[in-house]
Amino acid sequence: QVNVVESGGGSVQPGGSLTLSCTASGSFSRLDAMTWYRQAPGKQRELVARITSSGSRKYGDSVKGRFTISRQYANNTVYLQINSLKPEDTAVYSCNARVLVVTYNDYWGQGTQVTVSS
């Protein structure tokens, strides 16, 4: 059993900041990449940021320079620091954890809502 739990969403004004967190727990041998995605109403899900087990980072083009992903290996947690929020950042942000349980499998959290409006 693997659980992925996100937290930290909320409502903020444009220009504000938020920090999202995601923790993977349960029975697995290895935690590989952890990835944040987001999906806005009526739009396709898009990759926001990814950090691998080695610390390599990848960002979606629309968030480069504003979002920062970091990882705390000791407690299998990834953080997404979101700055200079824009209304178009409004979406459900979901965390994906790739873990090794016999084979590598992807597990998803329930998502956390981020709403940016004045």
C-alpha cells in the first residue's frame, strides 16, 4: 500500500505565494521521481515540475522562474514553492510519486486546489 498526500493549496491574490507539499508513504523499496501536475477546468493536465531521486529538476514552460521544486529525502516529501501567482495558475495540483514495489509504479494524490483571484 502506497499513499500520496498533498497539502498547502488555498486561495490567494495575484502576486501571492504558496507552498505545496506532497508526501509518499507506505511499503516501497525506492522512491524515484516525484512530479507535480495541474489541471484547470476545461484544460488538459500539464506537468508543472519534476524532481528525480538524484535531484534533477524539470519545469513546465509556463512556470519557469516562478515555481521551485525541492525534495526532502528523509521523509519522502516534495515541496513546490509557488511565487508571483497569476489567475491562470488556478487549477487542481496533483502529485505523482514513482515508487519501486517489485516494479516501478506511479501513485497519485487526491489533489489540492489552488485558486488565484482578486
